[in-house]
Amino acid sequence: MKFTCLSKGGGFHFSPCHMLNVSGFRILLDCPLDLSSLALFSPVPVAHQAHESLDTDSVIRKKQKIEKTLDANDLVHAEPWYKTVKNLHLWDASFIDVVLISSPMGMLGLPFLTRTRDFSAKIYVTEASARIGQLLMEDLVSMHMELRQFYGPEDSCFPQWMRWEELEVLPSELRKIALGKDCEELGAWMPLYSAVDVKDCMRKVQTLKYAEEACYNGTLIVKAFSSGLEIGTCNWTINGPKKNIAYISSSIFVSMHAMDFDFLGLRGNDLIIYSDFSSLDKNMENDDTYFDPVTSSSGRDDVSNLEEMAASLLKDDESAEEIEKLVFICACALDSVRVGGSVLVPIDRLGVVLCLLEQMSLLLESSSLKVPIYIISSVAEELLAFTNIIPEWVCKQRQEKLFSGEPLFAHVKLIKERKIHVFPAVHSPELLTNWQEPCVVFCPNWSLRLGPVVHLLRHWCSDPNSLLVLESGVDADIALLPFKPMAMKVLQCSFLSGLSLQKVQPLLKILQPKLVLFPKDLSCKIQISEANMIFLFSENETLRIPSSKESTDIDIATDLASKFRWKTFKQETITRLEGELFMDHGKHRLLSGFQPANSKQQRPLVHWGSPDVKVLLTELSKMGISGTIKQVTDDAKSEDDAKSENAAAIIDIHDPEKALIDVRETDHIKISIQIIHGREFILYT
């Protein structure tokens, strides 16, 4: 098995991304976008900013690389491009077999892959994440198109700002965003996909429920288990013939809105891939998240019961602290509203927004203030409606509300009472008619470069009574450059984005893996029990992980088992069997080569062996598929040699659809047949 960390990500909005090679299949774990890089660009500028950016003195200063305090003129004034995972573009997309998506944010970069001509991987994602992710992508496209109307389309496929002479004169902070720390990330920038690309992407997605089993190619069994981070987010288990793997993304044990972290579903796996980097976003110098198993876990060593250990993780939850944060934000918002200011909340975390709406409406109602709450987004109406029909994806407390006849979230009632108003755009005629200040507005985008937030921030930035609520992790100095001078108050808040380090060791004790893949950046902050074999990984580094199984189990058909004739050979007891070897549902099976014609038993689709290309063509014709042997790449000329172990051939399919079947030797299956284009099926004879 091979493991490569392509990116450790950057918090909630930019999840980590990895490439895993197991049982000969390449698995991509998440495909996010780095939307924080939009800070490089200027939102729709006012007229004098656009003229000043071309000022002669400004050009001379840039060419001389004179560093000064950043201002709005230093930003790139062009249609934004979007930064994908920095190392993913170096991989051939056609070699990816499976994509596992852990969160809605982890699928924002998927259309870049699915629109690639040779991409044919199977994409698995939970039903809730798929729907939320689709709405987020559609909203991103909508906001981008609004910005493009101002800048207009690019004159060429290679924008002016990406030329090296332009990048060289950028201020150091912006040059780091454009090129990365080691100047290796320029190739990760791409123009945004279209609405058509999003629809095509979603057609290639296979959705799953929590704990629902999906089998890929008869070899790998994948399951999704709730991670507790957001509605629909998950961790994955991957079970193969020689290794059972659990992938842990950013997780929260107890959630205020989503289903809790189902860590018990991850037990019994040989390998744990720990990919929760959220602790890196915290200030560790004066934090108590250092964990010493000698001192901190000594009291837990006596805990022998699994349920007691699980309860010890759940009882010390941080949900109370999260509620206190929401109450504090609402109190600050109320203070601004009382003095005539408005409140702007560009937070895109769905769960946080839903909980904030509940807290904000309660506080405003108790204060007797008649202040409207606006939600402005092209997908807000669909998103809010969706969150009220998914009881199986929310926490138990929310589910109990449904059983008592209440909606899952309070916004349903608040919209009916006209305390919350939902509009698709800031220029919507209904919004202009309904608008009144002071007010509270929830809208995208947290980058402050796209969407309604740009217009509203320009409107209120000079009002000292108004309040802007930002999520921590956003570089406020760069994000607010286009809106300076800023008289508006700014409140930055951090929200729970993953596991605290104190809980990692107890979690691993419950999961009991044989091997652990752990981030090297976190290894200095925690000690892992020596009972686990630890492999530390870093970005852009490939690790080879040994198999935890010395041998492979095989299921043998009853009629073959009855033919066992044991012999002793060199102190080993052996027997010889003759049959057909199959891979079915992640298990090797040996079946008798003879099957009665009237047998109704369905045989596995994935066979191992050396197919005769002519026989294969005959079998395909019986299925209504016509084709010809287009090319035999073996140098041998004889027919016998063409059937040898090294034989390779390409079959050109004409009907019912055009396709190519490539038959050749591989390292994990002796002869494989793969449909390159067209219908997806694999047939072995």
C-alpha cells in the first residue's frame, strides 16, 4: 500500500487531500478548493481604485520592488481564478479509480476532475453532502458570473496577472498566495467551472447513507460513518483483501446539529489514517491540548469496558463552549443594533448559521427590538428547505423535535412569521421593497471577494456602529483591503473544526488499530502509545505501508473442498486444486470450473486469468455488443504467441455505443479488461 499526502489543507473550508494506492487501485480522498486564495483578487472596485492602479508612480514602485503597507491597488484587478490542491494537477486523472468525499467543502474541486476527458473514477459521497455540495458549487458559479460581468471575459486562456513579470512585482504577502511558500503552486490555478460542469459532475456521483456498503470492482468495500463536523460529513472505512483501513477526517464527538461522531463504526481496522489537522489552526504555545499518555491517560488505563471508554470521550464535549460563542456573537450583534448599526455575517458553515439564526431571533425577541433578519443567497431557499427534511442526518436532539411535531430547525417557523426573510440576490426587487435598517444579514462569501457581502460591506464599512462577524482563519488585513478605511467593528470568532489533541490517544485505544498514519506536524504535540506502529507523513511525500496480513484468506467452493488430498512436502501439508479464481465483494473465492447450464447461481464479475481475445469478442456479441480486434501489440506473429501471458490487444466496440477495451497484463491482476470510454463493465473469460 502507498499513501501520499497531497495537501494538509487549511481549516474547515479547505480540507486535506490524499492519494491512497491499495490493492492496485488509486483512491483520492477529498477534492477541495482553496477559496482563501481569492484574497489575491480585488472585488468589484470603485472607479477611482481602477484608475489609481494604473498610476505611473504605482507602476514604478512595483517594478523597483519597494515594499510598503499593502493597499487595495496592490490586489490583482482581474477575473478571479481558483486554486486547487497544489499537487493534484501533477497526477494523471485517468489513473484515479475511486474518489471518496468526506464533506461538502471537500467536493468543491470535483468538477475540475470530472470535466477531464479521461477521468472515469467512481465517486462516493453521502446523500446529504452531495446535495449541500451541489448547492455550494452552484452558488459559487452564480457569484463568479456576477463578478465576471464587471471584468468581462479574459482575452486569452493565460491571464496577464499570471505572467512572471507581473508575479515578480507583487508584494511578498500576495506573491506567497499566488505562488505558495516554495513558488510551486502556480500550476494549481484554474478558471472556474461552469454550471454545466457541475451538473455533469453530479451525474457521476454515487450517493450513500451512513453505514451503507458499496463494493468497487468486487474488491474494495467502502462505508461512510458520521464525523459530527457538519450535516452529511463522514469518515470512511475501506476493506480490501489484505488490509482494512479507516480514514478519519475532521470530526467532532458531540454536535449541536449534525449526527454525532460514530467512532465505534471505525473499530476493528488494521490501519487508521488520521487526517484531522484542525489542531494546527490553534495557538499551541499556551494551550492545554498537549497530551502526555503517562500523566493524562493513567486514570483511563483501568477502564476495561468499551462503553465506559466511549462515554468518557462523549461526556467531556465542547458543545457548551460552542453555545457560549454563539450567545456572545448575538450579544455583540444586539449591541450594534441598539445604537442603529447593522450586522453582517458572511459565515458559510451551514450548522453554525442555523444555530446562529435560532440564537439571534431569540435574543432579538427578548429585547423587544423589531429588527429584520435577511438571508441573501442564490441557493438559500433550497438549502434551508433541504435542512428540514433530513432527520436521519441530524443529532438526536433535533430528531426528537421532529417526533414532538416541531421542525428540525427554528428557521422554518421564523420564515413563516416573517422574522427571517430569504432573497436570492442583493438586487432582488422584493429585497429592495422590503429593506430596512438596522438589520442582520447572513450572506456569502466568507472570502469577502464574491457575492452579496461585497456590496453590503461597501455600504456599511464607514459606519462605526455596524458590525462585521468573521470566522478566524481569514487574514482580516488582506481580506479588508478593498474596504479601507474601515470604521465598522470587526469580530473574529473561531468554531470547533475537529478533535482536540487530548482525545486522540483515548480514541486510538478504543479503535485499537495495528498501524497508524499520523501527521508529522502534529507528532511533536502528542505521544502515541507504543502499542501502535506509527508512520508519520508530510505533504508531497509517499509512504509505503507494509501489509498487516501475511497471507490471504480464500473461500473454497464445497465441491472443491471435498476433493482435498493432503500431502506432506518439505514439512508443509499441501493439496492441489483446480478451479477458477474470482474476486467477489472483497474476498478471494475459488470455484469449480464446471457450472451446469441450468444453474441460477450468479457468478462474480471479476475473474482472474488469461482471456482469449477472440473468445471474448464472441461472448460480447452474444450480449449484443459488436466490435473488432483493432490492434494486437504483441510482437509475436503466431496465433499461439498471441495467446501467451504477455498478450495485449485493443478491441474497438462499434455498437450499441463506441468504446475501447484494453486487454493487457497488470501487476495486481494478470490480465485486466478496462472500458476506456462508453459503457462501464468488466468481463473475463
